[in-house]
Amino acid sequence: MVSNSIVARMRLRWTVHALISAAIFAVLYKYWLTTPVLQYVSIDQWRWLALLVAAACGSVLSLLRFSAIALSCGALTGLLLGGTWAAWTAPHDVTISVYYAFQSHLETLWREVVRLAFATTVTALLCAYFAKRRVNVP
């Protein structure tokens, strides 16, 4: 039987890991969407580089013992927050609400959010699997 204090610490650790990964992904994705260098690269180059960065973040955080579920939830939340933040702070003729910024981001980039979250999750699961397997190998 697991005591209540252990369960509470595990929940707190999961929440902290999800919040840390959400903050990392939100900041990276916001600045990724608004960087001026995007004018000089193609959409395919942007997608591949974004996938590589998401996979690298997923592998590094997984190797830092973040659980794959917390990392996946945090990455998805961070991508949604970062996209909303970028859409909300972009220059507009009229002031827009946070809800409209969220809706606008999802309408245009929902496929990219799903791809990046999927890449992060798969990479985190693979890194966790290989790290655990390496420890169990004699």
C-alpha cells in the first residue's frame, strides 16, 4: 500500500514537470513563430527544424527523468500557450482578445501543434525506453 504522502509528492512532481515543460515549449514556440529569420526559410525547412527542436527538447527532458505523460501534456499546453501568446502580441490594427488569438492560432497552425507534440512524445518515450534498457543490460 502506498502512503498518501508519497502519492502527494508524485502528483506534485508530475505537476512541476508539466509546468516546466509547458514554460519551455511556450517560450521557444512563441519566439519561433515571431523570429525574423522565418522570412528567409521555406515552410518545409521551418517544419523540419521545428520537429528537430521539439524532438531534442523531448529527449533532453526525458533524460532528466521527466515522465513522458507530464512532458507530453506540458508540451501540448506550452505549444498552445506559445501560439496564443504570439498571435496576441502580434501587431494588429485593432485590439484582439486572448480567445480570438487562441482561435486564430488553432485555425491556422493546429496541424503543426499536433506534429510537434507527437514528435516530443515519441522522442520522450524512446529515450525513456532506451535509458531504462541501458540500465537493465548487464
